[in-house]
Amino acid sequence: VVHIQARTAGRRGPRASGAGWFYNDQGFIVTNAHVIEDADNIRVELHDGRVREAEVVGVDPYTDIALLKVDPSPGVIPLRRATGSPVLVGEQVFAFGSPFGIKFSMSRGIVSGLGRSEAASFVGMRGGYTNFIQTDAAINPGNSGGPLVNIDARVIGMNAAIANNVQWDGNGEPLQGQSAGIGFAIPLDTIESVVEQLMERAVVLRGFLGVSLGPDFGPDVARATGLAYDGAGAVLQAVPPGQPAAVAGLRTLDIVTAIDGHPVPNSDVLRSLISIRKPGEAVDVTVWRAGAVQTIPVRLGAAYNDPQRRLNYIPGSERMTLREIRARMANEAPAQAE
């Protein structure tokens, strides 16, 4: 775990401070994008007091993930990750960071909930790729970017936001709040999907289903659509022809309830579960349709966010490898720039 200070030219003192953690032994550090936003200089302090200048390798504002790099040296100890291990409500967790600038602190709590999308607004996240872990471990300003680990000391997520009764100053800027026992962390599967691509200094590609989503299912939607479904899920408002969902047989007004067995309580969680998958990967989409539940396999395509925040589907990408997709994007880049 490391302490991070981000400075902006023309401002006195550190603009922001937070935490991060070594992803591997090559000096790559993961933190939140909002910790280093607009920073001109980033300094990283290791656990033994050594300070290093950090380079920004890449940032994905749509998931609030940033990747830094320092020169690898003795003392660079990557954290172990709980890749592929399920996170369970009620399991004990530990949050690390620098709350209120108190470096290398740890707090303890439990996983309070899964699939939370409410935290996106707290960090100004630009996209709907939200599937947060909720915890009651004390998370305060300065914990952002620090790891959330399980009882086996393996990373299951990254601290990102807290819910509090924050007050606002006259310039519309938030004043520092404090933990109210409701903290949120970005899940590890989202982190790994993004970081592996940022390490290649590449555009972040996301899995793409090819649907337009309506309001989250509830009594109002049930009355408006006439659907006699009484559970939670994401309603497919449109299924454009020729895209992965339509090709697989999904239909308008299908209600998606699970992806590969993972519950889909709302549209935000559906976006997150799809976006972390690799293009060309097959997923099982469980839907409610006309009173029956069925599972439909879908081979996902690829998409990327442009500077205008639009999600752009790459036609035919569901039948391509990642290398073929990136080669195609590289070939098309000059034409797009003209």
C-alpha cells in the first residue's frame, strides 16, 4: 500500500491525497482517477518512507480507475488478489488508506451489500459501469484508491467513495465529510479488466451486448408495459438488429435477471457485468420473457468510449480477437482524424 500526493501547478500544498497499491512487481500502482485528476505532479510514498515520482500510465474516468508507475526497486511488494473468488455479504474485510492524511491506516468491517450503483454520483463517475461493493469499514477522505482486502489479505476491491451528509462551499465544491458507515469499493473484476488494458497504454475496450435499457423494473414499469413480472431486473427497451444481442435472440421487453448466474438487480449492474468481459467472450444471459425464464448464450462484441462519452460499437468485433480489433482501430484512426 502507498500514500499518494497529487499537486497542481499554481496551487499551494497538495491538491489531493489518497492511497494506492502495487498491482505487480514492475512498479504499476492502482488508484482512483479522481485522486490524481488534473495533477501536474504525483508523488508516491512507500511504507518505509521512501518517496518516488510517479508517471500516469493511463486513466479510465468511466470506472474511476487510474494506473501509475514508479521505478521498481526493493520494497515494491505487490498485493495478492482474490481473482475469481466470490465476494459474500457478511464476510470480514479491511480497508487501507490515508484517512485525513493519516498514512497507512487500516479499518475493519464487513461487506454490507453488493451491486450498488449509488456511489457513482459521489465521485463524478462519467459512465454507468457501476457495481460497487458496500462496506461498513471506516472509509474517510484519503482512503480513496486504497485496497479493500478479505480476511486472507487478498484484494477484493478498491475504496472509492463514502455516503455522508457532506456540505458544499460557496464555489460549489464539496467540503470534507466523514464516514457514516456506508463506504463503496470498486470490485476487483472491474479493476483487472481495466488495468490490464491500461498497462498496454491502449484504449479501454469494453464488452458490448447491443441493447438499449429502459428504467429499472418496478411497479410503474410493470403497469406501463403490462409485464406480469414481480422481481428485479433490467428491461431491454430496444435490441438493434445485427448486434450481438439481436443475433443471439434477445428481444425488446425481455427482462435480464442474471449474467452467468450473477444477479442483475438494475441496469447499472448489467452494464458493469457486460463491460468487464472480453470481446468475443460468450456469456449466458438469463431473461424473463412472457412468463417463462430462459437462458440465452450471447457472444459479446467490443465497444469504446469516445471523448464525447459516447459508447461506440465496433461492428463484427464479436468474431475478432483483441489483436485484430486493435489493428482495425489503428488502421481507421487516420481516416477518423481527417
